[in-house]
Amino acid sequence: MSHLPRLAAGLLLICAPLAQPQEKPASAPSSPRSTVIVNAQVADGTGAPLKAVNVRILGDRIENVGNFLPRQGEDVIDAKGLVLAPGFIDIHNHSLGPVDVGTTASLFAKPDDRDAALFKDPLAETQISQGITTVVLGPDGFSVWPIGHWLDQRRQNPAALNLALLVGHATVRAEVMGTDYQRKATPAEIAKMAQLVEQGMREGAIGLSSGLEYDLASYSATDELVAMAAAAARHGGLYMTHIRDEADQSFRALDEEIAIGERAPIRVEHSHIKLGTTGVWGKAPEYIRVIEAARKRGVDFLADCYPYDAWNATIKVLVPNKQYEDPKSVAQALADVGGADHVTIVRFPANEGYEQHTIADLARTAGITPVEMYIRIIREGDAAHTEADVIGQTMTEADIKAFYQQPWVMVASDGGIGVGGTHPRGAGTFPRVLGLFVREKHWLTLPEAIRKMTSLPAQQLGWKDRGTIREGAVADLVLFNPGTVIDHATFAKPRELSTGIDTVFVNGKVVWRDGKATGERPGRVLPK
Ligand SMILES: [Zn+2]
């Protein structure tokens, strides 16, 4: 926003008492003051071309959209040069807290609520500075438990943005099987897990998440997932999944995911779609054909994609056959991702000296081979009951572009605050798509990019009053400069804030302005 509109709004605030000296401000809370945003180009979230219309906000709702004039006494924001869009909905967000790191140990740690990332950082500046107004938490199979208590805590300590929560498959599996998880579940255990999923849904979860590439969940059979997805579907939930393999077995893992969607049946959100090893690089067109065939058969299937060529997960996902100390398996795994210089340790409580170094670098320093270095990191982690968190730079731009250009692929960060902030996607995703993919590379139009950030996730979540700008919708809104919006977070500085996002409204309240949080915390637990 330029200086002018703030000045104009400020002047109106100063002038209002002069115009009506008798009126007491005490009436304000029962009849909230309206705000009109004028001169913006409006991307309404549907993908329709930009429109020059005014938008009036009253309370937590959009009251009017059109070519009307502001009324006397209203706050006016002059948004000349800016685009007004619905608030961005991040359907895959890791701002939950310590349970959310993808390790089996984290599931048994039973963290205190005060460890919740949104408890420690309720203003969530790395999120709202991107224009994110709602985060969906608990992806990849890892959620808190029990669901209801945690959501109550969030209602009592609201954050700057809205949140919704998934019930995690691995979380429920750990509840039922305990440490005896390295096997298929029995029918009785599966029945118990399905009951817990239903309990989570009744307590406010919006669906089931899974992360089948992660250790604890990797032992589960397809039937177990179908039963749990069916339990979520009975309560209107979705199934969001980090599939069993994003590397050489990507196609087989995709087939399983589609089968779960068809058998449950349930709508499917494919998390962070990617082709992450040399063996499948360049195969996006084929992958897309499999998904389109399923969609034609009636499978309700959408996907999300983060705008980076590197992933972030635990070190063990690199070796799919779980032979973490077998030199041959490890050598194959490192070759598959393009070499040990493609893997950087970003978080390793057992030995922080390794952080921010590639496995290739660490091996050179230690005077050993990269394979030996990998095994050393596994052993040091196992001894300390932890696992290194790594970044693997293993995706190709051609595949990312192909995915982004599909109408059923939305934008999601797979990042967040707290432990979700070790990859630049945690602070940069949405501005990066707008600045790099739209403005610089012309991969997609601005209205289409906005649709992927707003109405498409809202559709997947079944939310009718968010994700578009129309009369009566909730006033989650973002004003940004389409000529300058860009990310600044890097792998070395993953929490660097993005710029170009001017003003962010959550439920009608301004949470971000002038490059900083306003301190307002109007966030709600969604959908109710
Ligand atoms: Zn994941």
C-alpha cells in the first residue's frame, strides 16, 4: 500500500469525532465500523480476470462488491496499484509443534500444549506476511492427540490466522499399536484405529492425513488405510496423503493412493506432488495422465505442489528398503537423488555441527565416503533416539512446471513456523509463486495462481464462505503489489520474510500492515 491510503484512513479516523461530536464510541463493538477498499484490481479467487471493483468489509464479512462509493464516515483504503485477493489457504502446513517432525519418536513424546508452535508464535509473521490467512495442520500422518483438547486450547489462545486440523494416521496407529508397530495391524487393531479416527472427526478434525513414506506408517497395509479413510469419510472428511514413495516407485504409490480414494470412497488430496529421483525425472506428463484417468472415472482427486526443487524430510526416507546401514542400499539411495551433494542436513539434535552441511561436505571433512557418512549419521541419530532432518535437492523444473499448470494442482507450502521453518517454503511459498512463476516465468496467469491459493483449497475442504471475494463471504483478504511481491527466504535463511504483501485481513481484522504484524489475533478454529 502507498502512504496515501493510510493517510486517508487515518484522516477519516481523526475527522469522524468532529463530524459527529455527540456520538459515543461505546457503540462501536455492537455495530462495527465498515471499511471500503477502493481502486484495487480484484482477483476474486474463481480464476476470472481482474476486475476494478470496490469491496466493503463490515464486521467479519464482505458486505458489498461493486462500483459503489464509500459512505461518509467509513474507513477507506486506497489500494491503487494493488491486487485484492481472498486470503490464501495453506492446505499443508507444519505449524503444529514438536509432534510434527516426521519421526516415530516424536509420536511418543506427548508434548505439552505450550510446545505448540502457534502458542509460542501466535502472530505467525512468516505465514501472514505471505498472505496466508488459514493453515491446515496435521499433514503427513502426524497430528496431536486428543484432537478436541488441543483445538479448545487454540480457541482460548487464538492466533493471527485461522486453522483447521487433520487427524494423523501415524498418530492413531501409535495410539493403538504402541511401540509394536513394525508389522501389519490386525483386524481388531484396524477397527480400533477407525474408531479413533471417528473420535477425532467428532472432536473437530476435518479429515485424515497419512505419510506412508515415514517409518511408523510404512508398515501399514492398504486395507488399513481404506478402513481409516472410510471412517473419516463418514464424517465428511478428506484424505490427505504423502504417498508411500515419491521416488522410483512413485507410480505404484500413486496407484495405491487412487485405490484408497476409490475404495473408501473419499476425496483425495495428494500432498506435495513430485518426482524425486533420477529414475522418474521428466515423467510428469505420464504421472498427470494417470491422475486425469482417475479423475475421469470420478475419483475426487486434487493435489498440491510447493514451488521449490528441493524437499525436506527425515534422513531415513532416502533409503526405501530400510537397510540404513547397508552400504549397497545407501549407495543406491544417494545415486538416485543425484549424489550426496544434493542432500543437506538442516536439523540434527544429536550433532548440531552437521547442520547446514551436505552429506558430501561432511564426508570430505571426516575423510570418509559419503556412504560411510550417511551410516554414521544414522547411528548417531539412533543412539540419541532422533533422526536428522534433511533437504534433498532432487526435483526438476520441467516437472514442477508441468504440475503447476494442471488446473487440479493447488499451491501449498508444506512449511510453517517452528520445526516447519527449516525449508524456505515455510516463509516464501505464496509470494514465490506470484513473483517467480507468474511475473517472471509466465507459467500461469495471476487470476489462475490466486485460484490455486484460494477457491481450489476451499473447494477441497468443502468451505463455501471462504476462498472467494463475494458478498456474504468471510473477509479473509490480501492486498499485494503484483509488480514487487517476492520471497526472500533461502536454505541458509529460511525464515526471511517475503515482501510485497501489503495488508492482510483475517475475519475482517487487519493482522498485517506496513511490513509487520498488527498484533491482532482474530484467528478461528475452522470450520466451526
Ligand atoms: Zn509430506
